[in-house]
Amino acid sequence: MIGRTRWAIPEGYIPETSTGPEPEMESHETICLLNAGDADAHVQVTVYFEDRDPAGPYELSVPAERTRHVQFNDFEDPEIPRGTAFASVIESDRRVVCQHTRLDSRQAENALLSTVAFPGDS
Amino acid sequence: MIGRTRWAIPEGYIPETSTGPEPEMESHETICLLNAGDADAHVQVTVYFEDRDPAGPYELSVPAERTRHVQFNDFEDPEIPRGTAFASVIESDRRVVCQHTRLDSRQAENALLSTVAFPGDS
Amino acid sequence: MIGRTRWAIPEGYIPETSTGPEPEMESHETICLLNAGDADAHVQVTVYFEDRDPAGPYELSVPAERTRHVQFNDFEDPEIPRGTAFASVIESDRRVVCQHTRLDSRQAENALLSTVAFPGDS
Amino acid sequence: MIGRTRWAIPEGYIPETSTGPEPEMESHETICLLNAGDADAHVQVTVYFEDRDPAGPYELSVPAERTRHVQFNDFEDPEIPRGTAFASVIESDRRVVCQHTRLDSRQAENALLSTVAFPGDS
């Protein structure tokens, strides 16, 4: 099955402000996860900062043959602070594929970035 | 020959609206496929969602020594719903190379994202 | 030495129009090449299309311990047509690293995309 | 531990101008480094140009279980020239993960690009 069980995203930043209609145009930082396998995947996300200990792991699941587009904006207990640099490691008990996307709507027109995350060896 | 026979793109989203002259500035989600080999490639695209069974496979071919830039917007039977998160797996009988690009023209100025897709092992 | 001798970029498109002061804000499609080694690299770029035979190879060199940011816009004999989908394969006699970037200034504000190209096996 | 000890980023360019409130909206070119391991990483960045010898290595550290988002704008002795094409190689004594991001605010609305850097073999 295509994928890996560990992924890293060194870039992370939730802009503090947004422009345009919510929720569609709210600034957001997203992990897109694909589980193309036939069993549910249980995923743990650890968030790293520049000046404090890591947060998490945040737990979520990706059902078999489903995708989930998860926003760091929605993480709770603790929330990810806005306007702060962070990074993340994603670990799964099943192979998944992971892509990182940001919508930045701080200014009147939105900007986008995306990259497939860095895969671990297995 | 450069390429792989399986690729994954965890990110997918066709914005519901567009701004600017069509078709050039219509919001679109694209798979760019390159077949640098000397035989035609037959490609199947399966589309995964967050809350329903996968759609497809959508079939297409990439002739030898040609590229094809295929829009998810154009997939039929069934169409890919707009404003909905999805992901995709691309399988080919020949090695191809796959890149994912979005033009988002919901606002007055367009935004772009692109990444080489995640390659399978073969 | 870091790098590979073969790279592929499935996405390619030179917008037909630009906005803003030239040459800085002219729409352009770029291959960024890094030769971190101690010998010059001789590079050949082949360009693939959707509906015609490949063009090239276009030849260029990247001196030892130098980078070159080459624009498809500047390729000659033949020129790369504007407003047309293409893809490319980069082959080098020395290991180099390759990244693809587009500046799209068709609308008043520019948009950017970038990705490391897909590396071959050697 | 996830990561590699060597990375390359062929693209590099610090726009000469910016629009919008500083420092948040100043045009910048960033290396995002993640050290998910339990020992500090010592990192050296070498910067390559089109027409002169490489600069650096610039030295920095990434503490255990921390991320650092480093701006080329802040490199000193020598400074990285604005409006000039460059590339970089990142070497670390511990495995880190590296992503490249640019915020371009030359025009009224910002544009973004990002990609995971190219990993070396170890």
C-alpha cells in the first residue's frame, strides 16, 4: 500500500488574521492525510516549537479508503498559538500519505503553499 | 526510464467559484503527467473523499514522449464535487512522473500551489 | 556529492501575459539548478508537449560550486510556446539538484509556485 | 530519528522590496529546520551564487525537540545580497528535516511558495 508510517513538516505557521468570508477564507494550516489501505489508520501528531517543549500528541484517525484534511487551527488542549513558528511529526500505525497546505488570507487576496511532507524510511 | 507506476496526492479541492476570464482563470485542480518513455501509458486515477466511498477509477492515457495536464474539474461519471476535500492515487502500466498544481481564483487575484506527488516504490 | 543526474518536472506553462515592471515581474517558468560539486556540469533539457514531438535537448552548463536559475522563457531554437502545457526532463553529466519555480503575473498581483523536481535513481 | 544530515535548496531569492507591515509582511526567504531528536543539532549553511564563490558556512544550532525557522535575510558576514539568485546546502551533525518557504510581498498582496528541500542519502 502506498505511503509511510512517519512524516515530518518543518514549516508551520497559523497567521493571526484573515480576510474574506469564513470559514472558507480563514487563514489555515492543513495536513492532508490519505489512507488508501483497507484498514483504519490511527495517527498521532506532535507539534514542535522554537522555544518550548513539544505539544501533543494530538490523536486522530483516518478510516480505510478515506482522506482527512486536518487543520492545525482546530487542535485543542492545548491550542496551537497563532503567529508562532512550529513544525510537526505525524506517526501512524498504518501507511498513509501526507501533504502540507497553507491558505494565507492576511491580505485582501489569498496566497497558497503546498508540498508533500518528508517521508520517514518505513 | 524516469518515473514510477504509482503516485499519491493527499490534497485535493476544487474551489466553487472563480474570478477572471475563463477558461484560463477558472479555478482548477490539475494532475500533470509526464511519460518520457517510448510506449503509451494507461493511467487510472482513484479519488478518495472524507465521508464516502472512493470514485473511479477514471481512465486516461499518456502517449509516449508526451505530457498531459489533466484537470479534476473535467472528470465525469461521476463528476468531482466542488468545495469538497479529496485525495487521489494514480496508477499507470508504465512509469510516469506526476505533479499536482492548483490555480485558485476565488478572489480577484489568483493563487497557485504545486508539488511533485508522492511516488510509490516502483 | 548531493544530487542526481536525471530530474523530471511534469508541470510547465509560461503565461502569455504579465503585469508589473519587467523583467522582474514578467511571468516566468524557471529551473533552478545547483551544482555543489567541484567539476562543471553539462546539462541537457528536453521539453515534452501534449500534442507534438519533444523539443531540444537545450544545452547549458552549471559551473562547479555555482547555481543557475534558467528560464524556459529564454530557450531558443525553438522557443517554448506561451500559453501551452509542457513538461521537462533534465539530464546532467554530474550530480546536480533541481527545483521548479513559476512566477505568474497575469493578474495585478503575482502568484508563486515551487517544488523540488522529481529525482531519477542515480 | 526522522531526517537527513544533508539537504539542498536550489532556489533562493530575497526580493529587494516589500509591501505591508514589517516584520510580518517583509519579503523573506526561510529555511525551516526540525530537529525531532533528543540531542542538539549543529548546522552549517553554504550559499551558492551564479557568478561568485560560495558564502559561508553560516553556523546555527537547532536544539533537541525544537524547530527553527531561519531567514536568509538575517545572515551576516557576509549578508546575502537582495535581488540575486542563490542556492544553498544545509549540513548537520544530527538528522534534521528541512523545508524552504518564501514570502514575496513586492506587490500589494503577498505570494507564497514552499517545498520540502532535497534530502541527501544519509
